[in-house]
Amino acid sequence: MTDTLTATAIVDTLKQVAQTVATVPTETTFVTIMKGFSNYAIPFLLLVIPVLGYIKKVKVYESFIDGAKEGFNTAVRIIPYLVAILVAIGMFRASGAMDYFVAILSPLTNLIGMPAETLPVALMRPLSGSGALGIVTELMKEHGPDSLIGRIASTMWGSSETTFYVVAVYFGAVGIKKTRHAIPSGLIGDTVGLIMAVVLCLIVFGVN
Amino acid sequence: MNYIWLGLMVISLVVGAINGRLEEVTNAAVTYAASAVDIALGLIGIMTFWLGIMKIAENGGIIKILSRAIRPIAKWLFPDIPPDHPAIGAMLMNIIANWLGLGNAATPLGLKAMDELQSLNPEKDTATNSMITFLALNTASICLIPMTVIAVRAKLGSANPFEIISTTVVASTCATIAGVTAAKLLQRLPSMKKSNPHRLPESSKKEEK
């Protein structure tokens, strides 16, 4: 009994948080401000960094060349790591194994009210960003972008990352082979993000 | 990583055989290998450019200033890193670029941060706790405007393509907190402690760089 009470309390708080966030004039002010930031961030950095450097008596051109030299090597160093992980992911996708995972996991995800259609998005997201986006697009074509499924799928895509790709690229660039708990941590983050995407969409947009 | 990689390969081949899709699976290996190289090579230009800019920022002391600005949080998240180290500044820039959805700039900045973290690493082939915490921050990255998916929604005629921003921001914040917490908890596991490059006392750490 107490458990259900705490659960309802948590849901209520979440609801409030989500609704407050939702009622902030998201669509207009926030987007405009953020777009402004995004559009001007890079030009701003490209102006400020060299000018500040110059003021601080840095030889800007020499420094640039000095740093830039590393670019090629870094990119090339990533290749073996990226080939290893992308080939494994590509084979996995082509084999159709995803369907089995969906079948195994769907009873679990049904418990939190997650529409079965969105499960492939969740499973694909950590493996392949474009693959997951493909599924999201298909779902929205079929159910409409403003359906609950469409909204959950969109939120899922935005709220987690392609963990395997990031780990391969970031560790590859510095030559790290023993990744220790990097993948488990990343996947736990992804899982929480994906579950929260479902929960929040159910709360904010309701069942329709 | 060993198990995951092996698992993906074995599952793909076994399931591929069961489904009679072995040919597709092998074709995928070839295509994806090629596209991995394309992706890496595609990074060269943008990588070279940002690493150049970052070097100016580093030599001008801008990265150090950034590092100092977030010292309290950084000390808690990355106890292995000396407080004024440029790694902190580079990580901050990467995370901000992620928030703003500047994917092109975020990757080179992140790799620069990894490079700085690696300079503190006594065991060059093993990830440090700080690297893993940084990746956890990064893989669950909060993106304030998920432009890609908004564009798809708009194209498919959504009445309000932006309405998923609030849910996305809250969900990804939870994901980030969970990822970092997981990284912090998992590093306490005995097996992770044993593989920690910093398990040995200070000695070997300082002479790098």
C-alpha cells in the first residue's frame, strides 16, 4: 500500500516537473534563444579564441598549424576501432537478430506502458544513430508524428546517444583498448534515458 | 568490450544462419567496414581545423580559465585530474558544444579532451575513471534542441515539431545523471579497481607529459 502511495507521489512530482517544463513557452522563446546560441556559438569562438590569443601574445598562426598537425593522425587512428564496432553492428542488423530481442523484451517493456512499436528504436539507438533515425522516421510515417508512438520515438532518439560509436571514436583516438566499465555505464545511461522518454511522454502527452 | 563484440558477431552469424540471411550478413560486414573508413576520413578536415583552433585556445590560456571556472564540479566528477589541468577546459567545451547541438565541433573538442586525459594516464591502453565518467556525460549528452529529429517531424507534417523538446531535455538529463552515477558506482567494483590505471600511488603518474 505504502509502495503504491510513494509511486503515485513520484508520478505526481514528475508530472508537475514535466508540465512546468512543457508550459514554459518552449516553442517560441526557448527555441529562438537556443537557435541564436547555436548559430552564433561557432562564429563567436572563432573570433574570440584567436583574438584573445593574440592579445596574450600567442603566435596564433604557428599555434594553429601546430595543433592542426594532429588532425590527420587522430582521424586515421580511429579507423580500426570504428571498423571493428561498425562491422559487428552491421552484421547484427543484417542478421535479423533484432526481432528476437524485441520478442524477448516486449513483455518487460509492456509493463511500463511502452508501445511495442517503439522497442526497436530503443534497441537500435545505442548501436546506430542513423539506423534508429530510420526506424523513427518509419514509425512517424505510419502513425503520424503527433501520435503517441511518434512522440515517444522522437523523444527516445533525442535523449540517448550512439554509445558504441562514441566509445569507439573517443577511445580509438587515444588508442585505448581496455574500456573497463565504459560500455556498461553508457548503456545504463541510455536505458534510463529511453525509459524516461516513454514515462515522460505518457505523462505529458497522455494516452491517445 | 570483448564480450560485447564477440557476442554481436556470434549472434549475427548464428541468427543469420537460422534466418537464411548469411549472405546479407557477410555483405553487411563489407559495406560497414567501408563506411567506417569513410566516417573516419570524413573527420580529417573538421578535426584538423578544430585541433588548430584549440591549440590557440590552449596557448592563450583560455582553456585553463575555463578549467578554473568549473573547479568545484570538476573536482567531484574527476578527482584524478589536477584542478587546473587543460583536460577540464576541453571537456567543458565539448559538453557545451553537445548541448548546443554543434555535432561537428563537439567530436573534435571531445577528442582533444580525451587526448588531455590520456596525457595523465599511466597505462596508455586502459581507460581511466575520469575518461569513463567523461564518456558517460557524453554518451547521454543533453541536447537542448534535437534538431535532426525535429527536422524529420517537420517534414512529416507535425503540427508542432518542437513539442518533444521538453520531454527530450528532461529524459536526457535523467540519462546523464544515471550514466555518471553508474560510472561512479561501477568504478568501485573490485574488478574495476584492479584494472584502474591509477591504482598505483602517485609515483608513475607525474612523469608523463
